[in-house]
Amino acid sequence: MIHVTESAGREIARLAQEKDAGEKGGLRLFVQGGGCAGMSYGMDIVEKSDEKDRVFEIDGARIIVDPKSWLFLNGTTVDFKESLMGRGFVFENPNAAGSCGCGTSFSMQEQPQGSETSKSND
């Protein structure tokens, strides 16, 4: 599940209305390669979701996530912060092994394919 704070929900709803996304549109969250930590978050207001997307409706805000990005975003909390230094979305991703200072790029712990073993005690 994607968790959205109240302030992020308000901002998502405002952006969707401003971009005239319609009742089937919302905020698409995705992950792409790149950024200073290896992977980066992406966001876009879209008019509709695709058939295989996961769609969450939280307090009037629609969040749309494609299946590949879902592997990296499941459990993430999306917040929206405003301060004297600026304003923007903030991601708290329990799947990330590390992140860069800007908060929009992250790295994942490498897992052996098909294995969920823990490190040995050598």
C-alpha cells in the first residue's frame, strides 16, 4: 500500500484539479533509473490509469502506480512539506537502502534472485 499524509493528499487533489485530470485521473508515482543514488522517484498528473496499474484513492486523491514501480514503492509514505527552504513532496520508502541529500534519489539493497536468506554469521 502507498500511504499519503493529509497535506500530501490536499496537494495531490489540488494539482489534479489544476491540470484537469478528471475523475479517472490522478498522480502517477513511478521509479526510474538514474539520480545520484541510482534510482529516482518520478511524478506526473495523468488523465487515466492503465489496466495493470494499482490505484489508491485516499481522501479524494488518486495515486496510480505501474506494476514495476510497485515493487519499489510498496509501503512508501508520501508527504508534502512546506518550509522557509521550499516546498515539495517527501518520500519515506522502507524498501530503500539509502538516499541522496535531495530526497528524490535512492538505492536498493541487492537481494540474490529467488533467495530471502539472511547474512551468515562468519
